[in-house]
Amino acid sequence: MQKAWRIFKKIFLFLFLFQLFYILLCKWVNPPVTLTQVVSQLQGYGLKRDYIGFDQMGPNIKLAVMASEDQLFPEHDGFDLKAIEKAIRYNEKHPNRRRGASTISQQVAKNVFLWQGGGFIRKGLEVYFTFMIETLWSKKRILETYLNVAEMGKGIFGIQAASKAYFNKNAKELTRSEAAKIAASLPNPKMYTVKPISKKVLLRYDDIMRQMNNLQGGEDIQKMIK
């Protein structure tokens, strides 16, 4: 029993040190591959991606994804408690229609270090990794990583690949309208298609454009999109 316990402790220590090393590595180096990208290949969707730096992304897409996914991103510490409370109340009233409240930081934790889906174990790990990247990375690095690894279509990962696939241009050249359309696909990029444009994207598009106009004057937002 003691031998098994010692082996367990060694394995646990190795895994802890390895994940800490990987978190620190990803502070400067883009992840070589994610589980979501592997699954995409196994499902036959392929893998189109092209990692780019923060200054190559352009302000429009940075503003669009914050307007779409996480309007308090520059301010919170990884979790939007008010949004979580609203999602809980909504899900209690509508058990057949689930609403999430994941911040951009939580989505990065999930996309880079974990797998898609639910469950208490994955959610618990998501909380841990969100706390770690909020502690060890900068906000700009979190947003940069999100825009490089997020799925934005069938087999399309990251804003550069999405920009090329949908508009035949670099991410930095996206107009506000184009950026808003890509951001509108993020909740379910396999169903919310940008090309051909789906009804779901069109329904979200106008709201995202309005929110972009509302957010753009904020000092914290301006610092984030430069």
C-alpha cells in the first residue's frame, strides 16, 4: 500500500510540474496542438490554422469578440459572476435550452488545456486553469491566444485562417462588419456558418455591431484593442 502511495505521489507531482511548465510555456509560445483540433481532424474536418501575433490581428476583431463573448474582459479576473448567476436562473427556467456564461479566459483554459463538453471534473479543471492564466499571463496574451485557437468554422481555427477562408484577406484588414460576422459564429461555429451566412449569424450580427459601438469608447477597451 505504501509503495502504491509513493508511486501515486510521484505521478501527481510529475503531472503538476508538467502542467505548470506548459502554462508558463504557453505564455510565450502558441500551443502546438489542442484536443479540439485533434478531434476536428479525426472527424474529417481537417485543420486550417495560422498563428499570428497580437499586432497582426487588428482592432476590429478584438473589439468584436469582446462585444460578442465577454464585454467585461478587461475588468474581471477570469470569471463574470453576474453572468453566471443569470445563466443559472435562465437554465432553471429553461431546462431544454442551456445558456453558458464562460468568459474569454475560461474559453482559453478549455480550448488550450482541456476538452469540449461538460461534467464536474472538466469544469473544475477549467476553473483552475482560468485562475492560472489570469495570474501568470497578461490580458493581451489571453486575448491573443483566444483569437489564435478558437474554432471559427469546420476545421478552421484562429482568426487568420478564418479571415482567409471567408474574406480572402489578413485578419488585420477585417472591416467591422466582417469581424462581427466571424464573432457571431463563435457560440457554435459548425452550425453558425459565416459562408454561406446562416440565420443564426445574421440574428447575432446586428447586436454585436451595436455592442461594438457601445464598447469602443471605453478606456480599458481601447488599451486592449491597440
